[in-house]
Amino acid sequence: MEKQDRDAKRSVRGTVEVSHKKQIRNSILLATVLTAVFLVLYMTRTTSPKKVVTDGHTMKAVIQIDGKRVHTMELDKDAEYRAETADGNYNTVVVKDQSVRVEEADCKNQICVKTGAIHFPGEVIACMPHRMMIYIE
Ligand SMILES: [Zn+2]
């Protein structure tokens, strides 16, 4: 927060000193930032934690093994899926309360299990030993 304030002050001072061309560029940047802030606020307001829906599209957890989609799970339906690799290893994937997590796996490092639950697009659970990845779309 403090850092943001400092940056804001610096950019205001900078705008006064710079050339006209740079001012225009700064205005465009400011407009972009404002649009982004507005979008985030808008999405936060319309996304309730109980029901995660974007544009009437229910979010899905996509399970990939070796870069290939092997399974998709809708986040609004509690379910369990055993993702098996070609070598016979497994990750038990659980969808519950609008989120997805790896409940159990037979990998060495257990990082996928320790990652815990993910809820939003952009979040990822990876199991490197199994070349398995779960993401939300
Ligand atoms: Zn793992």
C-alpha cells in the first residue's frame, strides 16, 4: 500500500516534467489501469463465494497428464476422480465447495497434496513426478 502511494506520487510528478508525447502515453496507461481496477471490482461484486460463475459459464477443473487433457470436472458438482498416469501412479482429485484439490497421491514429494485447494482461473496444482497438472477454466 505504501509502495503504491509512492509510485502514484512519482508518476504524478513525472507527468508534469515529461514531454507531451509521454503524457499521452501515461494517460493511456492510466486509462488501462483504471479499466483493470474497474473490471476487478465488477468481478468481485458479481462473484459470490458460494456460486462461482462467470458469464453464466460454470468453472471447470481441467486435469492434464503429459500435456493432454484427461478429465474435466465442474466446480459446482462435488466429485472425486482418480487420475492415473501411464506408469500406474495416481492422484485422487476431489471437487468440493467450488474448489478442487489433490486429496491423495503416490508421488514422492506430495507437493500436489500440500498445494491444497484452488478456486479461480489462473491457479494451478502441479504434480511434477506424475507430469500431472490441474487448472481452472
Ligand atoms: Zn504429486
